[in-house]
Amino acid sequence: MKIGIIGAGNLGLSIAQGLLISDKITTLHLTKNKISSIKEYDEIENVIVTNNNLLAVENSDIIIISVQPNIALKILDEIKDSIGENHIIISTITGLKISSIEKVLGNNKKIIRSMPNTAVSVRKSLTCICSNETGKDYLDLCVSIFNSIGKTIIINESKMQSATVMCASGIAFWMRIIRAMAQGGVELGFEAKDSLEISYRTAEGAINLLKTNKSHPEEEIDKVTTPSGCTIKGIIEMENKGLSSAIIHGLISSYGKINKIK
Ligand SMILES: NC(=O)c1ccc[n+]([C@@H]2O[C@H](COP(=O)([O-])OP(=O)(O)OC[C@H]3O[C@@H](n4cnc5c(N)ncnc54)[C@H](OP(=O)(O)O)[C@@H]3O)[C@@H](O)[C@H]2O)c1
């Protein structure tokens, strides 16, 4: 596949890194303003680094647009005359509706809206995608692209703001939870480095229990909570301090904010 990424910043480059270790790419064009900061990519076979967005569009079948929301319409306007009916346009831009993209490019173009997270760089993103009417036959192709850098779920566009909070901001939320466990471990006497490793590897173990056993978290909790034991004591204290409530209200607050962003 010939893929162009317009906006090779944090997310665009993470997608590039994930795609480069998959076998999906024939050519990969990466664009940004200050190309000197990613010049090492130019040395990779079949990767072209440029600040010429039109060059990337004209030499790619799939265009991933990953610029900041405030310049999204300007970029779409810049490339619109080079977008043909065979191109597949994938936007990662937070808050930019498909209808706004259609207004610039036309509703006869295949448009996919996606919400990945930065774990694309290690091929572990959970990416939610949806499409316009013209693009719906290409959703499976886009699922296969995003599955090469993680796992993909097709959703209704009305859920995209929730997906942004859960998937994209979710990385930051999980980092705080892992950090809190690590800090607690230091208080219990571990060196910071060991404590961090214990924290994230235990999280990894918990996740793999859910994935392998296809169980509910509460079932796994029951297996480790001895009656009147130390685990239930810790859970009660964490909930007493608002653990679940803090997380749920954090998500709701984040969702409230994203809905105010124009
Ligand atoms: N980061 C995430 O986890 C995440 C997750 C989901 C969705 N998103 C969304 O994805 C988009 C990108 O996010 P990000 O975190 O990757 O932002 P970012 O790091 O700021 O990257 C944006 C990139 O766009 C480039 N750019 C600016 N003007 C350009 C132009 N005229 N032509 C081509 N490239 C241009 C910038 O290059 P220069 O620095 O050289 O100007 C920069 O590398 C945003 O809309 C964001 O909301 C991000």
C-alpha cells in the first residue's frame, strides 16, 4: 500500500513506526513543516520525508491526516484538488466531523474518521473508526491497516467523542494509575525502578487474565480476595478514598470538555 501521512508529529510518527514494522507499506510519505526533526526517516527504504503535502497525496492511495485541529481545514483546502475518487482519506483529527471534511472534499470521496492512541508505535493501539457513506466499503481495509498496529473497532460517529476520551486520553489516565501504584510501592520499600516494573507488569498480568479467560474484572478480584484478608482491606480503602468514582468522574469531565471544543 502507498500511504502518506500528513502531519508526522506525535501521533503521525507513532502510526508510521507501527506501519513500518508491519508489512503493509510499499511507500510511505511523511510530511511536516520542519522536516529536519525527522530526517532519520528519510534513510529508511521506501520512506520519503517532505514538506510538500501535494507530493505525498499524488504518490499515495491512502492519506492519513494527523495535523492539529486548528489547521485541519487549511490542509484539506490545500490538498482538495489532488484528491481523487480512488484515494482513501483517514483523519485522526480530534473533533473534526466527517461532514466538515465532506464540505471541503465532497461527499463523493472516501472518508474515514479514526481515533487511535499513541500505543500505535508499539502496535498496541485500540483504534475506533467510522466512515462516510462513500467510504463504508473501505472500512474493512482500514480495519486491516489499524489492526496491523493494534486492534480496531468500528463505531458510530456519534460515539467518537467518547472514543477520544477512552482511547486517546485513556493512555494518560492509565499512566497515572500505573504511576500511583509505583509510588505506593516506593512507600512500601521498593526502589523506584523496581516499583515501576512491578506496577506495569502486574497491570499487564491483570489485562492478560481478562483477555485469556474472557472474564469480568470482578471474577478475577474474587480469586485474589481472601475473606477478611489484606486485598479486600486495600480495595475497601481505595474505594473509600473514591477510586472508581474518581475515574468515572474524570472520564465524564474529559467528555464534557471535549464537547465544548469547537
Ligand atoms: N497524540 C495523540 O495521542 C492523539 C490521539 C488521537 C488523535 N490525535 C489527534 O491527531 C492530530 C495530531 O496530534 P499530534 O499529537 O500528533 O500533534 P502534533 O505532535 O502537534 O503533530 C502535528 C504535526 O503536524 C505538522 N504540521 C503542521 N503544519 C503542517 C502542514 N502545513 N503540513 C504538514 N504537516 C504540518 C507538524 O509539523 P511541524 O512541527 O514541523 O510544524 C506536526 O508534526 C491532532 O488533531 C490530535 O487531536 C492525537
